[in-house]
Amino acid sequence: MNLNTFISKATAPVNFITSWEAPSNIALIKYWGKEHIQIPKNPSLSFTLSSSVTKTSVNFKPSNSENFDFDFFFDGTLRPDFNPKLLTFFKNIEYYIPWINGYKLIIKSNNSFPHSSGIASSASAMAALSLCLMDLEKYLFPKMSEAFFYQKASFLARLGSGSASRSIQGPVTIWGENKTLKNSSNHFAISFGDGLNKIFNSYQDTILLVDKGAKSVSSSKGHDLMHNNPFAENRFLQASNNLDLLLPIMKSGDLESFIKIVELEALSLHAMMMTSKPYFILMKPNTLEIINKVWEFRTSQKLPICFTLDAGANVHLLYPLAYKKDISTFIDQELKVFCQNGQYISDQVGKGAIKF
Ligand code: PMV
């Protein structure tokens, strides 16, 4: 596609305030490995979450100087330590929103999930901020279509953090080119669209907080290490093939097949970490304890529960809403003990970002 369609022609600076809430997401088909800037080596697919969200308000103030400036507040406190990451983001998107140079931005953000819970907040944070930026563009160009609004928001978010492109819409999004999905793109995520089996609209995600500390290896470093991983090419192929297999399953609701692909993807992601140079492990002993308990429970109770992992030690338990009662008892009786301070977050598939 011609990316020039994303270059804004907006000029006149206006005083404007907007607030957006964007959700976190959990990938079922994992993105791990990229080219500059956030062009994925394979397509990915995720559940958009519902209660794990970032809320961001931006006050756009026309500035006298030509220099772009911003203040970032997190939980009500000015946090200049976030500035380098935000500055890189603004540099990456400046070409597409040249009007930004006429402004000083006051950005205020907070997360619904506990601070430092080990849940990556960059996806929801970059998505919420991108939606605020798009809201100003929409104000300046009221005829902008809704489709373009969300597409460019996802495009901008991707330039902040790849997985953020999938945190704009819901309930299931796909980012990265796939031959069977004609409108799929490496530049922005698209919604699954028609035909999603209704069981997935209310799918549950209980996030077991195994380790709330900072990760020993960041995602950016992990992506980077894929350049020299001897298994990388096969992994990119495997992920693409797994997406091809998963797409019809998301329509049929065949949970047995769903579980096999989702768990294979989670373990393949971590296998890449273990085979990078230098190698690293982000799972903790309790991650494996939980996985084994889930497998035992699934076999004995014949309930369609499975796990996935992101780049960390926490475990996401995925299951249909209909089994919530039984699975909550299982979590409280057998899994909670493996969580740091017994903490977990009960979330579920959500509809996407909202303005508030
Ligand atoms: O968006 P990033 O650069 O933080 O990478 C996210 C990588 C995983 O969470 C491990 C997988 C994914 O697709 O979200």
C-alpha cells in the first residue's frame, strides 16, 4: 500500500483535549522477530483484552516555538524517565503527523492493572496515545472515515510498539501479511471481521502473576536476537502456518485444535529465547508448575482450558466463559499458590479502545 496516504496535511494549531482508553492484548500467534521499524517477520493474531487497559488524556497546546515538546505524567506524577521512549515514538511518527511540531503536549496516563505487575503496558499505552493523536486529526478533518481513523491509529501505534497495533480494535485482531486475508498488512492490524465463532467473544483470560519483577531481557532485545537465531526462518514459517491453521478454527470454534496451536505457539516463542545467542529463559519454576497443573486438570476434568505466555513468566489461562465457575475453583485451590503474593487478574476478551 502507499504509506503516503497516512501523511497528514493538517496545519492550523488548535487547543484540544481528548481522552482514550486502550486495552492490552494477548497474542495467540506470536510476533517475535522484526525488521526496522516494527515490520514483523511473521503475521500474528491476538485477543483484545477488556479490563487491562491504559487510560490516556492529551492536552494539545499550540506552542510559540517550532520545537515539539511534551510532559508525561503517570498516575499523576511527572515522569521524565519515560521521555526517551516517547521521544523515539514521536520521531518515528513525525513524518506522518508533521503538525505535531506546532504543539506542546501534556500527556496524562494510568493503567488499570497493577503497576509493575509484569504485564506489558507498552501495547495499551502506545495505542491509547495514538488514538488521542488521531482524535485531533479527526477534529481537523471531520470527514475522515472511521475505517481510516482506526487504520492510521493502528499504524501509528505499531511505530511505538509492534504489538500495540493490535490494541486498537477487538475482539480478535491480526497484524502482518497473510495470503488468505486480502486486507492484512505489515503496517497496521485489522479486526478478524465476520465469522468469528461467538464462543471467542466472551473468552476468559486469567493472568496468573508468577513474577512481577522487570524482565531480565526486554522484548526489543529479544526481537533483535532473532537476527542470529539459527531456527529463526523456520519459526517465521511455523508462525505463518499456525495462523493459516488457526483462522478457520476461530470460525468453527474447534477448541481441541485451538488449544494445540495456542500452546505450541507459546512454547515455540520461549524456545526461541532459549536458542538465542546469548540464550535466556523468562519462564520461572512456577510457570512450569502451572503448565503441568493445567495439563493434568485438562486431562482429568476434560475442560477446554489452555495457557499462553507472553515475553515473561506470567501465565495467561484461556477458557470459555461457560467454565468460569469450575476453573475459578481450580485456580484458587491449585494455581494461586504459584503466583507472587497469590495475585492474578481476571480478564476477558474485549471490544477494543473507547473514548472517555
Ligand atoms: O510489541 P513488542 O515489541 O513488545 O513485542 C511483543 C512480543 C510478544 O508479546 C512476546 C508477542 C506478541 O505478539 O505480542
